Amino acid sequence: MSDNEREAAPPPPEPLPVEVFDSHCHLDIIKTPVAEVLAAGRSVGFRRAVTVGYDLASSRWCAEAAAAHDDVYAAVAIHPNDAGDATDEVLAEIADLAALPHVRAVGETGLDYYRDWAEADDQRRSFRAHIDIAKRTGKALVIHDRDAHDDVLRILAEEGAPDKVVFHCFSGDREMAKVCADRGYVMSFAGNVTFKNAGDLREAAEVAPPELLLVETDAPYLTPVPYRGRPNAPYLVPLTARCLAEVKGADLDELCAAISRTGERVFGLW
């Protein structure tokens, strides 16, 4: 693939028959004006998005974007890779942002043992604090879990999980999916479920109950096949939705409708 091909936006996919939404993206990193992102999505059966913060500046940006656009909700948090920055003062502002009506989730928070950008103790302390914020504000908890399944599940059990828990970019296998289903945790699948080497993810998606399933882009990251390596954006969410329907042997219309219902249950009515 040439440099120009890598930088070129993929063409719009075939429109979905029933509208879905992007449960996790980073509109601030995409850079394209929010109105243009939403307009591109409407042509393919996508209309709404949850834009997700990862530090204080991005969380403020997401809250402002959600306040300015009816079809955008926000999530706010300090990413586990930046957990060392989660001071009491910073967490207090995250809590203030989380209390806003157009902020519908606390995230992405959690644990990342794949990278060593933050001390594990700092990550666990920050994760516990975010769980508390989600419970105090009554908002969903959006979890980043990378190579940390056991500790994430343990801390959720120790702290008492919020009523609504979403494992963003679900990275577990079939057994992890069964545990999450037993506990009522929602699993959100991103474009990496379409990757050739993602057999474990597809097995997890196969057993994930439709009522505990969401779809996301994590844009601008994790562009789905056949455009892996090129820029990702919410309008590509149909590619992942179709992959999930195929993996589950589900009717696409019914799966999209189920995803939308789950989104409203988790994030509230738009």
C-alpha cells in the first residue's frame, strides 16, 4: 500500500438496513468537524456517536462537543495509560464533568498491562476512583481492558460494579465473554474483530448475548477489514456490524435493532 493509499479515507460502505450508533470513538483526534462526521454517517445508517475522553483536556472537549451536537454523547475519564495524572484535583473535575446531562459515561478507564506507561498501582487506584464516580453520578462505566482481565473483573467485584458496565473494544476470548454475560456486562466490539488473526474475538462475539452487545469504531484507530491501516471514522461502523451479524448467524436488521436498544439502555435516550 502506498503512502497516499494509507492516508486516503476509505469509501462509504453499503448502508445498514436499520440504524445503529458508534458506541466509542474519539472525535477530537479525528479532527474532521463533528457536523461532517455525522453527515457522512447518515448516508450509511449511522447517526449518533459517543465521543470518549482519555485525559482532562479531551474530556472537556468531549463534554463541549456533546453539548453542541444533539447526536453526540460524551464519556469522560483519565485513560489507564495516564493514570499517574489522576490526582485528586483532576478526578474531582472528571466527576464534575460526569455529572453533566449530556455526559453519559465515565470512561475510558480501566487497566492496561500491555503497555507500561503507568504504574500498575496508579492504574488500579485510578480505576477504583472512576468506578466510584460512575456510581455516584449514575453513569455507565466504559472500561479499557488490555491484558488485564483478571484484575479488572476482581476490582469490579471488590468495588461493586455500577449498574451499567461496558467493556470497550472487547479483547477477551469465549470464556471471558461468558463471564461478562453472567455478570450483565455489555461487550462492545471494534474493527479488530474483522482482522484475520482475531479468531478468539469472533468466538467471543459468537457467544455474547445480543442484548449485551454494542458496536464501535474506536476511530481513528482499528479500521476494519478491508481498509485496515487506513484512517478510521464512525461512518465505517457498518463493516463491523455486518461482521458481527455473520459471526453470530444473526439477521442484520434484528442485530442492529438490538444494538440500538442496548445503546439506549446504557447511555439513555437521545
